[in-house]
Amino acid sequence: MSNGIINWFRFSSPQTFYPLAGKLIPWFWALTAAFGLAGLYIGFFVAPTDAQQGEGYRIIFIHVPASWMSMFLYLVMAFWAALGLGFNTRLSGMMASALAPTGALMAFLSLWTGALWGKPMWGTWWVWDARLTSELILFFLYLGFIALQSAIDDARRADKAGAVLALVGVVNIPIIYFSVKWWNTLHQGASVSLTKSPSMAQTMLWGMLLMALAFWMYSIAVSLTRVRAIILERERHAGWIEELSEVKPS
Amino acid sequence: MKPRHKRFALIGGGLAVLGIAAALVLNAFQSNLVFFFTPTQVASGEAPKGKAFRIGGLVKEGSLKRQPDGLTMQFVVTDTAKEITVAYSGILPDLFREGKGVVAQGKVGDNGLFTATEVLAKHDENYMPPEAQHAVDEAHKAAKTVKQ
């Protein structure tokens, strides 16, 4: 720390990470509100009606950010799981456990809003095409991860078992993402990707990107809150926790 | 090699093996993973015979006709190379339009007519306001008249 470079490894200890997370959470909530309000305003009042789908297309302002988050959170979860397996750090496993419920929520939102859109637009709530099925598998992977971890009493062993499951499931992420390219699917191709210019009107795109940012900030805020709870639970016998003002009996 | 390097090598190696295995499996199941067959695939005999399957493509412009019985709709699905005529009696989804994507489930009869039990609209990845759609349509019309 003395040479001006932040020593990031310092924060791999629950004791230093706990107060840092506590300080960051309000900021992420504020950003969630700011991006969310801006995104919803553009989504509902500025973005034009779609030529074919009418007003029903506005579900993308939830559907697409939720789907992106569900895939991205899984990658982050698997990243922490791998770090935990490799370095044997306690905090990594806690981070992975903290991300799983939010990831599951995002996958559920993606499937649910997709079904609501599918009925009026496609004519069906659900089809077993590659995109929808692989996203459903992602949802089950999250649930399986949570179930496996809660089934094992010893936290460190639960982390390890969960990490293996999380890493195996990573294979599914590229399958979800590229499913619409590799196979014929009912689900449309990507409107926004890194390799080509987006095929949607500018204001619609802005609304969607702002909502995506809001979902990012929300996910970070919630996961940090959850990881703090996990730290308190698992390290409850540590001396530093007994010294915390929120724990100390007054 | 430190133990943690060993562990990371194991994780990396495991993921690589898993990725290759997944790629091989998906490749083997390629034909089972497609949601629909294109008219060209049907013409070349790739679609299952005597069994229900789905076809997908664009609804040919000007091909949608209501049959005399008042319920059955008939339209042509094309992938611009081959065409299949589809008959369907039921409610078509909102997004069903001539010139737009469609997926129909059903069987091919002896006369080559595809009798659908379910018709779904396939939306494309383009999201645009009505004015932009209008401009695109006008440009298409202009291009057509130039060709003629």
C-alpha cells in the first residue's frame, strides 16, 4: 500500500472486504436507481412504438438485460468458483454463493418475460428450441448449485462441490449465446452484438443499455449485501466480528 | 510446480476436455437440435418422412389465400430457393405477415401439401419505429421498379 499501488489481495480477506463492501453498497443502489429511472423513462416515454410488434416489444427493456445478466453472472460465479478451488481462498467461495440467487432470479425473469412476449408475438408461451431450452438449463444449473451447497453442512466442502458444478455448467453459456447462430431457432438472432452495428432504433437501444446498466448495479449491490451476510454467518466465531458495531450488544 | 499451479492446470485442463466433449456431442446431435427445416432441406429429403416436423421460412408475398370453407388458410413458405404450400385452419398469430418469418408444424401429404397443426410467427432481430419501416418498404418498392 505504501508505494501508491492498491494491494488488491488485501481485500481477499473477509475481514477487510466486509467493511469495503458495506461502504460500496449505497453507491451501487444509487446508481441502480439513476440508471433504472433513466432507462424506464426512455423505455416508456421516449422510445417509439415498434412497426410490427406495437407496444408489446417494450418487454425487451427487462428481457434482454435480464438474459445478459443471467449469462454474465454465471461466468462471474464460475470465475470465483475457480479461484476458490485454485487458491483455496475463503472469500471466493462466499462470492460464488452470493451470486447464485441473483443469477437464478435473472434467468427466471428472462424465461418469464420471454414467455409473456412469446404468446402474443409468436403464438406460443414456450417452444423447445435451442435458445429457450439452454436458458432453462441455465436456470436449473443455478438452482442445482444453490441446492447442492445447502445440502452440505461444512461450508468449505460445500464451496468445493458447488465450484465443480459451476465450472462444469460453464459449457452451457456459449451454447446459449450462439444457439441462435448455430441452429434454426424460433428465437430471433441477436439485435445487439459486438461484431455488427445494432439492428434497432437508436432510442430503443439507449433504453435497453441503460436498463442493462441498472441491472448490473442492482446485481452488484444485492450480491455485496448477500456476501456480507455470508461472511457474518461463516466467520461468526472470529474476533473481529464480535468487535463490529452492528454485532456488539450495546 | 506449486500445488496451486497444479490445481489451476487441472481446472483449465478439465474445462478444455469438457468443452471438446460438449462440442462433439452437439455436433453429433446437430440434426436433432434444429427447430425447423427449410424448404430446401425438405426438398432434399432431410426432413423426416411420414412424421410431423416443423418447416420455417418466409411467407411468400401475395400467397396468402382463404379457402372456400372459410376457415382454412393457405400460404406458401419459401426460403427464396424452394417453396412449400401450407394449409392451416386455426388462428394465425399477430405477427404473421406476408414477407415475414414463419414456423409451421405438421405433415406433408401425398399431394405435397403441408398440413399444419400449429403456426408460429418468427420475429426477426430488427426493431424499428413505423416511420423507419415505411421508409424501408418504400426503398424496397423503388428497388423492385428499377429491376423491372
